Amino acid sequence: MFSHVFMGVSDFERALAFYQPLMDCLGLAQRFCEPARPWAGWHSPGGQRPLFVISRPHDGQAPTPGNGQMVAFAARDRATVDHAHRTALAHGGRCEGPPGLRPQYHAHYYGAYVRDPDGNKIALACHTAPD
């Protein structure tokens, strides 16, 4: 469905220090990282799309997080949601909702929410029942 998601950041090095360990927790592969440009992108192992990209906005203006906009990353299990949430907070993220079940979405939705250092909202979600 999606080709790529592009997240505007104000400080590339700070954003990279936040996103690299988070993407590692989620098992996403780095496809490229070009600090001189600056941009970096990750994708699911074994595939090229969808791609998640961080960069300063191309128009040169400051990035602004949207109200109601969010990027949700799939986690393979609930422990991964917990680990990714802790990792995000340890690297400059801000909690927007601790890990836990959210049955209002569906019976097995286990998620957590964070803001990156620029204020972009990120969800970490597992949609399967525990083993």
C-alpha cells in the first residue's frame, strides 16, 4: 500500500541517534544513511518497501509535527513493544502512552506511543495474541 513514509526532522544527528536504536529494536534494516545530504532510511528485512525516511524538509523550512498524524511501526510481539518504548525514551523520546493492551482497537492490540525529539508521534504496535 505505501511506498514510503518521510519524517521531517530539525536536527539530523539527534534524530539519527533516536531512530537508529529504535529501528534496530524493531528489526528494520537500514537501507541508506547519508549525513551530508542529510537523510537515512530503513525497510523491513528482505524487502525494499515500504521505506521509512528521516531528513530535513526539502523546502528548507522547519519541520512541524501534525496534530493527529502518527506513524505506527509493527512489532513482532509484546516484548518488542516494551523494549522499543524503553529504547525510544532512553534516546530522547517522550512517552505519549505506556505499553499496554488497548482493547478499544481490538482484543489483541498491544501498543505504546512516543514522540520523537521533534515532536512527531510514533506508535509501536503488536496485533497478535501472546504465545
